Amino acid sequence: MSSKHNKSVKSFKKGVKRGQTQSQTKGKKKNATPNIKNANPHIKKKYPHPPKPGLKAVNVKKQKMSARDLRKKAALEAETLRLAEQKLIDAELEKTRLVQLSSLLTSAYARQLIIDLAGENSLEMVRHFRGGMSDEEISRDLKLKISDVSAALNRLHNEGIVFYCREKDNETGWYSYTWRLNQERLEKWVNTKMLECRVKVGQEGIDEYFCDSCGIASIVGFEVASERSFKCVQCSGKLDFLDEDAKEDLFSVNKRRL
């Protein structure tokens, strides 16, 4: 009896322990939080990670930097557009300047004045100016000696027809000169010389002759005209007598050109 009784007691205790273990396991399953790392992706949505501290402040800062970059980009585009427009304006102004200069130099009198002032090369130098140019650039482009270029520039500078800007090289200590044409001064200078010539013509009380093609620059006295067989020294055309009507027409035509 005792052995049977002991076996029944042991089996009863095992049953009680088994039951307690199962109930504890079920309770744990009901209260357990699922492991997000090993859980199904669909279950992750039910248990999202909490937002990191300071995340919102970082996003606002990025937005501010982005707006600053947009402003910089807009400013750069506006500056690029302004430079492009200025380039077009400068091109139009340069085109107008060249037309005016060409019109001025159609006058044989104006051309002769420049040559008489600064030498034969000076006329080509005046025609060649494009913005600022150095002695070396003019010498290289026109294939002239730099000494001849410098001499002509100095003579033109004395009349204010050209001017220069001087810059010093900090490394070598040498100065470089950039020359520019003062076209407004050139036009005034030629006009003044033309008026002086008009006043002078006929004051000496001698007969004068001129070439209709070459204009004021061809005016000579009777002795010179007769020595040249009444032919223009510039174009070999016929020299006509310069009366008051011809004088008026001659100077009015040149004034319109200037």
C-alpha cells in the first residue's frame, strides 16, 4: 500500500508542476511584447520607433539652408543676365562708335590732319583702336616698330586724341600702359581745325584751288596749283578754282561729315 501511495503522490506532484508551468507560459505569451527586429514587416508598422530627439530642428535647419541656396542661385542668375545685357549694350555702342569714326575719316581733310600731326602710321592706329590696347598689341597687330608706335601715341596724346591708364606690376615693379581713343575729342579737334582753315582761306589775297573729291585737304594757292599742272597731289584729279560759293559748299559738306 505504501509503495502505491508514494507513486500516486509523485505523479500528482508532477501533474501540479506541469500545470503551473503551462499556466505561466500562457501568461507570458499574453503579456509579452513582440521583438520588432525579428517581427514581420507588417507588425513593425504597429510598433514604430519613437522619433529621435532634435530631428525636427534638423529638418528646419535644412529648409533654411535650402532657401539661402535658392537666393544665391537667383542672385547668380540675375548677375549673369545683367552681364549678358551689358555685353550686348557694349557691342552696340562699339558698333555705333566705329560707324561714326568711319564717317569722320571719309573726310580727306580729317585724315590729312591726323597724318600731319602724328605721322603716316597714326591714321591706321586710330582706325585700329578697339577698347584698351598696349603699345605691344598695336605694334604686333599693325606690324610696326614699337618705337614708331610710341612716338605716334605721344603726339596724339599731346592733343588729347588718345589717353592712357597706367598699372604697376608688384612683382617686377614695371609699369604697363593701356591706351584708348578719345573719339569725342578727335571729332572736336578736327572740327576746330576745319574752322581755323575756313577763316584762313582767302585772307592772303591770292587765288586758291581745290579738288572736289579730296576736299579741304587739297586746297592750295595759285603757284602750287600751277606747278602741279592743276592736278591734286592726292588723287591726281582736277583742281578747280575756289570761289565763295565753292568755299561755302566745301566747308558745309565737311561739317556734316563731322
